[in-house]
Amino acid sequence: MSYLKKLKACSSQKDLAHLLGYTEKAFTHILFSDEIHKKYHQFTIPKKTGGVRMILAPKPDLNLLQTRLNFILTESFNELEKKRLEESSYIECIASHAFRKKINISLPTSKKDRTPIQLKEINFGIYSNAKKHVNKKYILNIDLENFFENIRFSRVVGFFSKNRDFSLDYDVALLLAQIVTYRSSKMTEAYLPQGSPCSPIISNLIGNMLDIKMLKLAKKYKCTYTRYADDLTFSTNTKEMPSDLVFFEEDIWKAGKVLTKNISSCGFKINHKKTRLNNKYSRQEVTSLTVNRKVNINKQYYRYSRSMVNEYCSKGIFYKSKYHMDLLKNNTNALNGILSFIYQIKKYESSYSDTKAREFSQLDSIEKLYVKFLFHYYFVFPQRTLIIGEGYTDPLHLKLAFHKLYNSSSAYIKFTSLQSTKRFSKLMGLSGGTGLLQKFLINYNTINKSKKNTSISLHYSR
């Protein structure tokens, strides 16, 4: 039985508790033992545009409950999406690209011939969202105000009890709303908190009504539409963007009356300060990615990221640029995340997969930048003394021997192999075979840009 059917079969608190892996007593204790606002940690993170964003992270017991519910709702959502897409044979009707994992569907040959022709893998993310709008004459960006906060307790209950795909028992819908929403006091209505494991999937389920209306508008005005969380994007190659969607007044772009009315009817509000229209002669961005000719990283963001890498490789420290001030941490993990993001976007459709060893000079620019950072991250500025073995087993043997002789050695020595460096070994082709250390040393002086005195210990098995 699918998770959707199991969820629809629940008719009581006991049924829902068992589906989520709890006894009714434990389930009740998590939800009702204390006021809901006491079950969350609050903290803020800076926004790119200034100000701060409030994050509400559930405490461990509630977090586990929400994580289990998130899994069931995600599986149910994917089941409904696969059914819809396989019946429609129209991939372009996919509008939402945020908070989703890839799915595999069997595509029919056409609307008349329902015989499946092949399995198609569909990936989601900011890349897939941006790619829909590449090489367009006009791109309209709309931002929704307080996206999660506008999805309130009553809307969650109404959706799960009245939506034809769910039609849950009203008491079960009430319980789901109590699990996923937060409120600061008894005098205010609860809403979806940013930081909860369930908020993304709930927003996609309820946001589906918005997507349906926006897709109809897009079809009417010959536009392409996508949504990434609270970012709505319309693009077109028509002579001009319809005034029903956007118009220019008082030196700013404003959302058109028809678009505003349709968004409001779905219970959302437009953040008018962030409404913008760009033509093909200016920089067009979708979810922070440029899309004028292809999906790419903003040039300034890339340039400043490269400067941060060069500074880190030279000195072992770096300082965030003005384009990276929204990052929580000023450490190498944050920089690693930046480079992983850039690499994934630039190499999305051409990731290197050869297993042959390569010279540093054979890499392209983004590969060189990433390899240079990973080299210094793993080998030049490690947190512990690093001893590299030739294969997978050498570090294990050395580790056991050191633990036998020096019980506390793990606190200051790390035993590893080149294959354990994941992306570095993959990009350099050092993932298997003999003589890897020799190939590694050939490139050592070329890649090493550190101004500090560094040394490295290598171990050859005999």
C-alpha cells in the first residue's frame, strides 16, 4: 500500500501516531505536553538584501516527528506528480522546482497514444528552474511576501480535509496542522515556520493551486512560468510583456492587476519592492543565476569567489566578500559549499567522469579552481597531521597500529588515502590503480600556492 493510501486510511489520532511510528501516548506527549512555541529554537540569519530572517528550528523530539511526516508527505506528493505527468505527457506543466528530489516517470508517446516509451529522469533545483527561461526576450521576476507565514493553520487543515487527492478525516487534518505549524502565543494563528522539515513540502502542496493559476496565465499570454519557493518567474519572446502581468509606473515596475488578483486569490501577497522586468540587452537572472544565453553563475559572484579561494590557498584564511555576506560561517566549509555550488552549475551537463589520471594543466578553469581549493583544504591546511596511504587498506593498518601504540593518536593524526578525498580524486582521476601517490606528487608543486611552510607524509606499501 502506498504512503498516500496509508495516510488516507487514518481516521483517528491513534492511526496517525502508528503510521508515524509512535504509540498514541508518545505522540500526544510530543504535541501537547507544552506550548508549541517552547518546542522551537529561534535564531536569525542575514538576508542578501539587508535585514534578518527568523529561523524556527524544532527541538529534537518534534523535529523527528516532523521528519517522519515529511517523508510520508513527500512520497505522497511524488506519487501524485508521477501520475499527473504520466497521464499528461506534458513535461512543461512542471512549475515548482524547490525542495524536490529527482523523480523517474514513464512518458507516453502522446496524448492519444498512452503507451509508455521510456523512463525519464527529471531533476529539480535552481538550475532546472533557471533553464526554463534561457535566451528569452523578457524575464519578469516576482517575489512573494512572507511566503511560509502566509500559509496558516486554517489553510493547512482546509487543504488536507478538502483537497480531492487527500480528503483526509477532519480530525487527522487538524493533527497534521498541529504538527507542522508554529505560533508565538494563544492569541495568534499558527503558521508554517521557516526551519521546520515539513514546511517545504507543505508549501509545495498548497502552492500547487497557485502554480495551476499561473500556468493558465502563462499559456494565455504566451509565457513560460516557474516557481522556486517564493520566487515566481515569467519569460517570453513576444514583442512586449503584457501589461496585465507587469507595467512601468513612477520609475518602477509594478505587477499587473490580473497577475496581482490571481496571486491574491490563492492567499499570497506580492513583495512589490522586488518586482522587476529585464530584457535580453540587460543581465537577466532567475534565482540568482544568469540566463541570457545559458544558465551560468553571476560573473561578479564568481570573480569574488575566485579571489576568496586564492586568498585561502595563499594564507590559509579568507574574508567573505560583499556578495557572500549572507553566509552563516566564515570558514572553509562555507567556502567549500560556495565552490560546490559553482561547480554544479557550470558543470551540470558535462561533469567529468573519466577515471584516468590527469595533469593539473589538463583541467578547465572551474576544475582548476575547485581542485586548488580542495588540495589546500585536504593536504596543506588540515586540522590534524595528515598521513596518506597508497590504497584503501594502508590507512586502516596504520590507524590500528597507532591506536595500539598511542591510544590518543586520533586527536592529532588523521590517516587517509587519495581515494577518500572524493571530488578531488575524481577530478584528478586518482580514484583507483597503483602509483597514485607518484601521480599526486607530480602535480604537488604546481597546485601548492601556500606561502606557509608545509610538509606532507606519504606511505608506500611494500
